[in-house]
Amino acid sequence: MRFLRARMGLSQQAVADELIITRGRYAKYEDGMSEPPIELLLKISRFYKVSIDLLVSVDIRRVPLDELQQLPDNRILLPIVVDTEGRNRIEIIPHKARMGYLSGYSDPEYIESLQHISLPFLSHAKYRAFPATGDSMPPHTEGSFIIGKYVSSRADLRVGKTYVFLTRQEGISYKRLGEIKAHGLVLHSDNPFYKPFEVEYADLLEIWEFACSIATRESDPDDLPAQTIKEMLVALRKDIQALQK
């Protein structure tokens, strides 16, 4: 609180007057001799324009307050990091630490510690790179990275598009949105061997829309495109049905 007050160039008395409390009472909060009740904490949060989440859980002196984006719904803050030319930096979630993102996604210090890249052809928005795993979403294979654009509202979701979903139960999942229901989303894999599943809204932490991908493995001549594989599976299914009859 002392740091925020100093940034604004205000005296303790001036802040106390705005909060409608005595200067002595406000001084105790700054000195850590007393803790404000929730009603007053809300007033302090609104006065300094800093979320309660930051006030009570982060060393505010180490947070780039001018580079935080206000978000609706499930999270208050998303750290925005730019390079020396003002371009948005894309944080990279490493493969080995992909599960660590589940606990660090809302920690500005964790996000700041990640390696990053900058892609000038992407439009102005907030992007992040996530590791692709498994074979459920061909042609994105193990070792690839999906670069997603942050989705700040569920109203922006579109059936048929692919997204990176961060959920409490599954962690990071890259899937195609199959259906929007009242209580959750139905997600599909492009690989038909995997069944669709539903994620409740209460389990969703973040959603990132597919923007582009980065392959880290050279394609092999024997690799088949997803459409060809799908056509082969459909043909095989028809042959099996014919044999069963």
C-alpha cells in the first residue's frame, strides 16, 4: 500500500480521506500492524485500481502494473510482456513443464520467467505458445507448439474452431470445439479414435484460440495427411460393416 501511495504521490492523510477513515488507522494498515476488513479492502482495491488478488498474494513492487490486462470472468489479471520496440512477446510453455503451468498461469513472476519469442505477422492481441502432445490432433505431433490467442469471453467461442483449453482436471488440452452447452463445452479430437468429452465451465481456467503452429520435427515422406487417414478409416469402416452383413 505504501508503494502504491508513493506512485500516486499522495500523503497518508489524503488516502485516508478518500477511504473515509482516520490517518492513524490507515497508517496501521501500511505498517502491517493491522489488516483491513473485506469491505475496506474492496475500497482500497478500487482506489488504487489494483485487484485484491495482487494486493494480498503478490509483492506489488515486482509486478509491471502498467503491463497488466484486465480480464472478465475467471481471472482478473493477465501479464502482458513487450520487447524494447513495444511488440507483444509470446511466452513459451516448455514441454517438460507443461503441468507446472496449471499452478503458475496466474502468477506474474512465473509468466515473466518463461522464455519468449515475437512473431510480427500476428495481429495485436495476447498470444502464448503451448506444447502439443500425443496424436489426437494431427498433423500437430509431439514436439510441436500451438500458438493461441487469448479468449477473454465465452461469447467469442465458435463451434468448429480449435482452441487450447486449460482445465483444473486435464491441464493443457488442444481440441476442436464441438458444441456449446449451458453448463460446459463438448470437445472433439480430430483423430476419430478419441471420443468427444465435455468440460464444465467451472473447470475452465483459460481458453486460447488457435493462431498458428510451429513444427519442431521435419515431415517424413511416409507421413499421411489427416484427411487421407480419415478417408482410409471411413473406407475401412464401410468394409467391416459390409463383412458383418
